[in-house]
Amino acid sequence: MKRKITRPFKYEIPKTLSQSIYNYLKESILKNELKPNQKIDEKEVANIFRVSRTPVREAVVRLAAEGFVKITSHRESVVKKVSYKELKEIFQVIGVLDSYAITLIVDVINPEELIKVEKMTAKMKNYFQLKEVEKFIDINYAIHDLIWDHLTDINSYLQKALRHCSIQIRLYNYALNSIFRKPEIFERSMNAHEEIMEALKIKNKKKLKIIVLEHWVPPLP
């Protein structure tokens, strides 16, 4: 049965129609509401937003440029399926970038911000204990995003690269949910975040660099 695209209940009015549709389709892909290899019916999307197909096409082309969508030779748009090989390569890149980034961030993160990270890590531990994998993965992303916020005035290019890699990993959420249900991988991730928190407190750059690099070892089956 063909999966219908439905308009989200909560919706922010963006600057342009194309941006609106881009945000919606991207969110649908990240939430796995649009599945890998599923065709995006541009006419249906246009009808949902009551627009011509032009802004829909603009949004799809942008998503294709960012690796979310593949445009076939017949000009059909399908959600891109990320291979395990690609996921492994993304983890390798983000590991190197993040292990360097953390050595810069540790010098500027203040006690108040550390408390925020610590509270989020405690919440993450709660999800771990309750075995709530999806919530665990979501807060995992949120912690990294919060830490990377400190790169804004240090190295914005590094920040953009890390967030781009993070978004690409989120394309694989449907697989990560399965992978993180393996007890050893689930526990390894939790332990790494607790170790990162403790090393941040004492500003141990050498230890942080090692922990973060190991944290991004690809959790593949």
C-alpha cells in the first residue's frame, strides 16, 4: 500500500514556500516517516501545501544536494538509502573532527554550561536504564549539539562540518535504533558520555580526545 504524506500538525511559517517544504520533507525523512527508497510524490506534496510544483522541486533538489534524496534518470525523487559502508565512513570523519573540536571547546565552556550538559547526561542515563532507545538516541544528538554550540566563535567551519555529519548519521536512524538495542553498544555509548562529562569537568584534553575518538567508532552489526 502506498504510504501517504500528511501535513504536520505543528508547523512554523518559514521565509519561503520552498524552505517550508524542504523543512517538512527533511523532518519526515529524519523521523523515518518517508522510508529509504520511497518515492516522493511531488504532485501530492504540492497539493498538500496548495502550491505549484516549482517550490516542491526546489526543495527536492536541495535535499538531493545534501544527500537526503536521489533523483533518478527519469526525474523521479526517492529517499536515499544510506549503506553501512557510507555510515562507517561518516563515523570515521566525525570522530576525527569531534576529537579535535573537544580540545578547543574545553577551554571556553563555563561551569553553568557544564551543568546543562551534566543534567542532560543524567537524563540520558535514565533513558538507558529504562531501555528507551529512541529517546536515548535523541538526547545523544542534543548533547553533541549543545557542546558544538561553543564552536560558533572558535571555528564555525568545523561546527558546520560536524553538524553536517550528524545530519547524515540521522538519515540512518532506522538502523541505529536496531543497532543500539544491542546491550554492549548501548552500554558503550552511555559509558562514553559519562566519561566525556567527567573529563570536561577537569579539562583533561588528552583524555577527552581519546574518549571522543573511540566514542565515534562505527557501531555496525
